[in-house]
Amino acid sequence: QVQLVESGGGLVQPGGSLRLSCEASGNIFAINAMGWYRQAPGKQRELVAAITTGGGTNYGDSVKGRFTISRGNAKNTVYLEMKSLKPEDTAIYYCNLRTPLPLPAEGYWGQGTQVTVSS
């Protein structure tokens, strides 16, 4: 009943910038937080950034100072501004939405958008 759609991924050169967008729709009654996770080939999924309804933010150590997460004017949107991109940022980036309910334990997920950083 909840759908998340990411966009904005693509190929970018090292040092470049990219902006990801996520729009959620469906049976959403409340949102605790929205965020971005990424998964590179052969690696575990990791937190990139998250933002709560209260405005608090949380960033993965590897992206602090380079990435910025923000909420759109519409509460069902979230953005990720990525700067100074590095090859190690290459991954599939997934949008995540968490609700006050205990299930799903890790909320809802989008289909992912590929980000490739290469020269």
C-alpha cells in the first residue's frame, strides 16, 4: 500500500554532484522518518542519511560533510544532495520510509536508483 520512487541517479565523474529525489505515495498515515541507504556490490546495505519528522538528521560517517538530506515542502518527499562524489560512493541508493508502527521493522523501501561515480 506504500510506494516509494527514487530518481536522479546516474553516471557522474569523481568530484561531481548529484541530487536524488524520493516521492512516497499510498496508504501513509504518519511518518517517523525518511532516509537514504545504499548498497554496493558485495557489501552490506548502509545508512547514508536520514531525517526525522522533528527535523533531526543522521549521516553515515563516510558521507558527512559531503551529503545533505532534506525534506520537501510536501511531507512525502525527501532529497539527497551529494557533493564531492567519490568512486566508493558507487552503489544502488534506496529511499526508506519509517512509520510509528512496529511493522515493517525497517519501514518501506523504494526500488533503488543507481549512482555510478567514475571517470
